[in-house]
Amino acid sequence: MRMMDKTEILINPRYVIALVAIVFTIWYMRRKRYSKPLPPGPTPWPLIGNIQQFARTDIPFHKMAIMLQEKYGNIVKLHAGPATFIFLMGKETVHKATHEMNDKFKYRPNTIVVIKHFFNKGIVFSNGEVNSALRKYTLGAMREFGVYKRSLEKRIQEEAGILCQVLESKNGQPCYLMDNFKMAVSNIIAGIIYGNRFEYDDPVFKRLLSDIESLFKYASLNLPENYLPFLRFLPGSKFKKLEKHFKDLESYVRTQIEEHRATFDPENLRDFVDMFLKMEGSEDPVTTEDNLHGVIAELFNAGTDTTANTIMWGILLLITYPDTQKKLRAEILKVVGTERYIRLEDKRNMPYLRAFLNEVQRFAAVVSQTPPHTVLEDTEFEGYTIPKNSNVGFVLFTLLHDADVWGDPDNFRPERFLNEAGEYVELNKDSFIPFSAGGRSCIGKHLARMELLLFFGTLVQKFEFKAPPGADLPSLERLQSELTCYAKPYEMCAIPFSQ
Ligand code: HEM
């Protein structure tokens, strides 16, 4: 019999079919068996998975999530290279994962390269005892240094006053204010952490904010380096940029800690850093300088863009709906007047402001999808298996914009949070979760609510917000950046009310 050469073997269809059959059989036999099926989702390509869905730039993620939900239901699976992503959508599904099954879903993955490399200290990506202890300390410190206290109320009022001076200096001319909003909310966090604030033109502050913004921008879960780690060594990799911003932020935070250490007095704790320094060296293994550094960076990161973005959305909606703006101002003038700052205790007499703030958070859905959670073992959930170590995202947008719950989710209507007598009502509590729910819900939610109430109250008390003369109303289009939705950048005119 004639011997076949290698090329003949490669092109002979019988051999190719046999080879495919062998590979398939090995894959099938080694394939993991689950007691319940895996969730449905678009068919992944070999090696790259559903990268085509992740990489789409023509359609923002929150819209794609709705399309996937319509086609596959409330639990959808996608793949990016070897990583499995599970998206949980809708009220019942997310409620179950954050309540009855919170103990299974309260973990964060430690398999994502960008996270392992840069964000492995602190609260957001820690698990178990470290996460519980850091959450407890941080919440304790936030309470100690102000949340719901007069001292922090005063601090936010002062910062709102400074923000108003900046707006006044624009003389009603068109301006873009996102950076100023970021500075204002970041200063509140700086106050809790370091006990002081930055001037808005301080170059160190500007650099800090730019580092935070860049970390948000480049630290993408979709970064191909996460799934093909060798890519980070290639020229042009975003890893290099991330590294630079991360190191800048790290060295800034370390300098602050050293300055505190030099003047530390355990009998007179001035702020969050002092509180942590007091615990450092105690038996507790989580109070390390690395964790302190991680938590500080996270509080700036997690608290700045989210809150400033919500303020940008709120002003955009005031410009779009001038009647809402008038009603809000009328309520503020009736309850607060023009002579003093709005206070937290005014809240109970201001149903319209409360309804407005809720509706801004619902409509904007600023964190449209949570950072990834995970399960530590294969987990049965709603008739499916959620595989161990998959990245599980709760798509909050699908709750905040659920037509079955809200009726007309795409309309901005603060009145939905009021009853016929005009009183504020808690509504759809299981669906209204802009800060998520369960064991990993936002630890800054009380601070954020405090800031939104006092900043908005003051801004609407002092200014009328309008689109620039002759310009169209700014777009309500929602842009998506990683996990957050933000308003398309727009210019506004802030016209001071004459006293
Ligand atoms: C309007 C403003 C804000 C919104 C909409 C928001 C929303 C969220 C959401 C949805 C999560 C994810 C929860 C999950 O994974 O299930 C989160 C986590 C977190 N937020 Fe916020 N947040 C805001 C402001 C803040 C502020 C002001 C701070 C602190 C200064 C903060 C600190 C954190 C931290 C540390 C986490 C991680 C918690 C953990 O993993 O254990 N957030 N936030």
C-alpha cells in the first residue's frame, strides 16, 4: 500500500472528519456536567466567545441587555475568551440573588487580570472577612465623621456655597460644569478622609481627579488583556496607561498617610486616616497600610464620578423640563426661603425634591450594571447552573426601567413618587435599587443621598438652569462607559436669581 504524505493527510476529508470527531469526543467527555443546564445566551465562537457582543460600539450595553433579556429571559450567559459572564436582570431575579441567595452571590471574582493587578486591596474586590471588616470600619468612620451629622451637613453646605460662587462667576454664560461638580463631591470625600478640602484650581487636585477619571476609563473589564494576559506586554497596551495613573494615585495617597502619621495623636482622631492609623498594628490583620491605601483610592473612585454624574443628569433634566424646575424652586422657596441654606431636616417638608431626586436616579440609572459578583462553587439558581468563578453582573437598568413596574419608564416623571395629596411615597422598593442591594450594596449611599439633597437644593434655590440661547435642548441620550451610564456632555447657562 502506498504511504500518504503529510499534506495528503491534512486535506483528505475522511481524516479531517475523523480528527474533528476525536477532538469533539475528547471535549464532550471532559466537558463539565452540571445538574442543571447553563443559562441561555448567544452561541459563542471558539476561543473568542461572544466578543462581538462585548465589542459592539453602535449599541450601548444597557440597550443590548434589554435585547438579550427579551430574547433569552432574565438570566443570560455570554463568554469573553475563556471567561463566563452571567447577567441577572429583572426584579425577581436580582431580588433573589441579593436576598435569599445573597450568601452565594456576595463575592467578587479574583480572576480578572486588571483587578488582580491594580485593585486587589480595599473593599470593592475583597471577599469574606477582609471585605466585612473593611466595610464595617469604613461605614463606622463615615458615621463618625459625619454621615447624617450636623458637621458634615455644614461642610456640604459650605462646598455648595463655593460651587455657587463658581457658577455666579460665569455670569449666566454657557459653561460646561462636570469638572466643578466632580471637585465639589470629591472635596466632601476628602473632608471625611483627610479632614480638609482642595481649592478648585489646585494642580494636585486636578491631577488626582484626572487619575481617577483615567482609572475609570482604562480599567475596563472588557480589556482584551484580561483574557489574553500576554497582550499587556505589547506596545500600546492600556495596561501601561493604567499603571501610570495607578502609581500617581498611590503615591499621592501614601504621601497623605505619611503626613498624618507625622502629626498623629491617638487621643484626638481628626478623620478617617487617623481612625485607621489607630487600629493599625492591632491584632486585626485587615488594618494594613495597603488596605488603607486601597480604601481611600476606592472612596474617591466610587464616590466621585457616580455622584457628579447624577448631578449632571439632574441639571440636564431640569433644563429639559422647566415646569419641574419651577415646581422644585417654589417648594424650596416655601420651605427654606432665600436667606439660609437648605438643611437635611427640611427633607420631610419637601416631597417634591425627594420625588425629583428619586426620579433622577431611576431615570439616569447611573450605575446601569454592578461591578462583577461571582459564586465560589457551581450554584443552582432559578433552574440553571451558575458556574463557579463566572462574572455575574446585576443589570440594574432592567429594574429601574422595567415597563411592567413603572408603566412609562422612559418618561421623566417625579410625580410617580407622589400620591394624590402630593405626599412623598416609597414606591417599588424592590425595583428602585440604584445603589444595588444585598451584601455588596453601595456603602456610600447615605453620603450620596445627603450630597444630592443639599447640592441640588442649593443650586435650584440660587439659579435658573437653561440651555444656551438659540441652542437646542441638550440630548437625553444615554452614553455607556463600562458599568455606568452618563449624559452626553452639554453646556448650560446658570442664571442667578436676583435677591
Ligand atoms: C449616586 C451615587 C452612587 C451610586 C449610584 C452608587 C452605586 C453603587 C452600586 C450600584 C454599587 C455596586 C453594588 C453591587 O456590586 O451590588 C456600589 C458599590 C460601592 N460604592 Fe457606590 N454609588 C454611589 C456613590 C458612592 C459614594 C459617595 C461612595 C463612597 C464615598 C461609594 C462607595 C462604594 C463602594 C466602596 C462600593 C463597593 C462595595 C463592596 O463591594 O462591598 N459609592 N455603588
